[in-house]
Amino acid sequence: MQETILQFGAGNFLRAFADLIIDQANRKPATAVGRIVVVQSTGAERADALNRAGGRYHVALQGFSGGSVVDETESVSSISRALYAGTQWAEVRAVAASPALAWILSNTTEAGFALDAADTVRGADAPRSFPAKLLDVLLARFDAGLPGLAIVPCELIEANGQKLRDLVLRQADLWKISSAAREWIFSSCSWIDNLVDRIVPGAPVTHPLKATDPLLLSAEPFALWAVQSKGPFITHPAVILADDIQPYYLRKVRILNGAHTALVAHAMPLGLKTVRECLEHAEVGPWLQRVLTDEIVPVLAGRVADPEGFARVTLDRFRNPFLQHQLSSIALNHEAKVKVRLLPTIEDYKNKFGKAPPLLSAALGL
């Protein structure tokens, strides 16, 4: 199967979400997408581990689905090889200039959506920022006279495709690229806004394959990939194509991500360690239920589909007995997450009810 996807990032989420979905699509000739070349920028260790494994690893899907317990293990082989940007940038450019390439995926976290002042000129080595790296590989493809690509950034940022395109074009202006190349990037490439949703806490605590698969991951069965496009896109039950994904984004960020960040603020000071521990706690569990039903869901009514139902599903996902989702992991970049996930809810609540939401305000010390 040809290498059709260049992926920036080899973190747990992409490997248990997009890479698994692509592997599942590849199992049927009618929906096959192709194989993935991973680019790792933060160190060669994970790229080396993927290459030693031949790109193969397992994902333990464990939790609840449709009221039943799911405990299944998927073998993933969608990754063809992994390259380290620090020493193999020429090979990354060669992949970009391959006629078979059709897609670029990324998950560089929110911090990746920024330029770096050190990227003043295009050289032989990899640029520092992700937008500059992406521009560099797109220029390699443009110089080869090939068609544009579909760029699918999986970072949890609203309008992520359009924002990434704008960053790349700002970098293009700094590099003073030709007007023809700039127009090709703008018009011939597709910059796809999308929303990804699956809880991937890392390796399972116990599993029969843990001793033999160093890349083993655990993930919940739930998966949603909302894509603002009429297609074509990956054909998979988790994929939803929509004219406007903003309501999906708003619902997920405010309910699921908002609940996670609220737990960091309220439960970590109490010494709790995992999301499931919070749900089972005599005070914190009911507290989170009230935060959702009394403060978050009411400001989403009429703006998103079934916020009450999504909140109930979210609590079931949090109760997953298989996953040990660490609050310390959710707490990374906490202040930035509060600004996106909770402060808008607080402002909406004030505007709607004329007062501050008591539970969230107390948790954040407002």
C-alpha cells in the first residue's frame, strides 16, 4: 500500500485515534486510505521505537459502548515508517514531493500553532516552528510541480484548518516566497477544519501485551471525528462530515474538556489523582454532576445538539473502569485551558442569568 499521508507528531492521541481509524479503513479495499510516514520533531526516541516495531503496535479499546462493556485489542499497522526532523529533513521533503502523497495530518498541541522568530530564512535543515516546517514541505511539493494536499490539523483549536493556513501564509510572507507558490498554498491545498474526540490516557496499567509491545496504548471505545467538508474524506463510522462543525466543537470543549479542567481546579487540591477517582468520590462526583447540569449545559441549550445527552455520555466516559486518566496530564497548560474551556462558560452564565456560576467561580477562585 502506498504512502499517502505525512503525519507531524507520533504522540499517543494520533496513534490511538487517526492512525487506528486509518488502519481500520485500510482493511477494506473500498475504503483504503494508504500508509503513514510519521515526522517526529521533539526527539528521535519515539521515531526509533516505531521503526524498531515496523510501525506496528496495539491499542486496547476498553470502556462502555451502547450500555455494554468493551474490552478489545486492535493491532495497528497503518504507519509505514518514522522520520526524525532533526536529522532526516531531506527525507521528509522527499515524501512531500511524492506523487502518491494526498494528506498531511498533525497534532502538535496548541503550542504548535505559533511562529518562531528564528525561522528567518529557508535553509537545508528543518525549521523550528510547525507552521514553518509545513510551509517547507509544501514548497518542496510545489517545486516538484505536484497537486496540492489536504491538510488536516487535529489540534483542539477552533477553525484549526483556517488558522493553520493563515500561520503558514504569514511564514510565507517572512520568507518572501513567490506569488505563484503562495497562491498554490492558498487555493490548491485544502485546509480542513475538524474536531477530534477520544480519551487516550496512555499505556494501560495491566495488559497481556504490555511486556512485549512498548508502544501499547489504551483508549476508550468512543471516537468522533467531525470534519467540515463535503468530502472526500476517510470513510469510517467515527467520521461525520458537516457543513459547520462549530456546534460540535462548542459542545465538546465546554462539556467534556470543561469538565476535565474543572476537575483539575477542584479535585487536585483534594489529593485526587484520576478522573475515575473523582467520579467515585463522595463529594467530587456529585459536584461535577451539578457543574454540568446546573452551570455548563444551561448556557448551551439551543446552541448545540442535545447537550444534556452529551453530558450524560461524558460522565459515563469518565467512569470508564479500565482507564487511569491522570489529572496531572489534564493539568498541563492549565491556565490556557481555563481561558478556552471554562471562562467563556462563566461569561455566558453571567449574561444569561445575571450572576456568576457559583461552583465554577469557587473552583477557579473568582
